[in-house]
Amino acid sequence: MIRAQYEDKRLVVEILSNSFDDNKSVNYVINQGRSRKKRISRLMEYSFDYCSLFGEVFLSDDKNACALAILPDKKKTSLRSILLDVKLALTCIGVSNLKKAMDREARIKAVHPGDLMYYLWFIGVRPEVQNKGIGSSLLTEMITQSNAMKRPLYLETSTLRNLPWYKKFGFKVHNELDFGYKLFCLKRER
């Protein structure tokens, strides 16, 4: 696993945009319509920038997979973070979806712990090389990273077929949220 650099942003955005194109959770928050794919890319650009500020962005050694993690206790409100949020609202979520997206985030945060955690926001593998162990290797390294920081690892998935995969790595469902689709909240103790 290698730490992604700013020049890797386009690659990370491409991997995540393709991996999450039909994801229920992603499509719930973005404004739908003819520019949907562009909005997904903008969400992933935002996610890369946000995690670069308040977390970590990694690529697999072969650069076919990536993972974005947040350290919530590192988040600080700054002009840059405010501008990122405004850009996200205007170019991705849309004003009409803003309340729905904010309510969703508040419900997710409400089930997170009050203490330190390592939050795996996105993990994606290029679709053409999925099911070859690349994602499993990257997830194993993310678990090692969270253990080294002595933090439990949290994530959510709306993809039912991913639950057995996460459970194989020691994750347990600690909550389920209903947004018209099921969002499974998982955690892995260190």
C-alpha cells in the first residue's frame, strides 16, 4: 500500500467513480439526472481532498485499488474546508438534496462512537480487476493501519453482497439505518 499524492487524485477519482457508479448510498446524496456520472466524480474529488486534509488516501501497490480514511478528531473548520463543502453542495449534491444529505450524515454520525476511531469512507477496486484479492489485500492493510493507531475501524455499506466479505475480516454490523435503502454500519475492534 502506498500513500496517494496529489498527482494521484485523477486516478483515485476514476477508480472510485467506476466502483460506486451504481451504489445506493452514493446515488442517494447526489443530484440525479443527465450529469449524474459527473456528479459522482465531483463527490470523489471532494472525498479525496477531504481525506487529504483530515485523514489518509492510499493506493494499492499496483494502483488498481484505493482507500480513503478519515480521522474525525483531526477535522478542523477552516476556510478551505468550508469552500470544499460549498463546492460539494453546489456541484454535486444540489440545493434541493442538501437537507436530505445533511440529515443522512447526522444520522450516521449519531451511531459513531464519541471516542477515537478510524473511519474507512471509501474502498474501491477497478471493476475489471475485482475478485482477484486486491481489495482484500488493501482492506487488510487498512486494518493494520487502524490497529497501529489503536483505533477501531468503522465503515458503512449499502451493498448487501459486501457484508460477508467485511464479516470475513472481523467486522460486525452494529447498526442499520433506513434511507429507502438499508445502510449497514460496521465496526471492527482493534
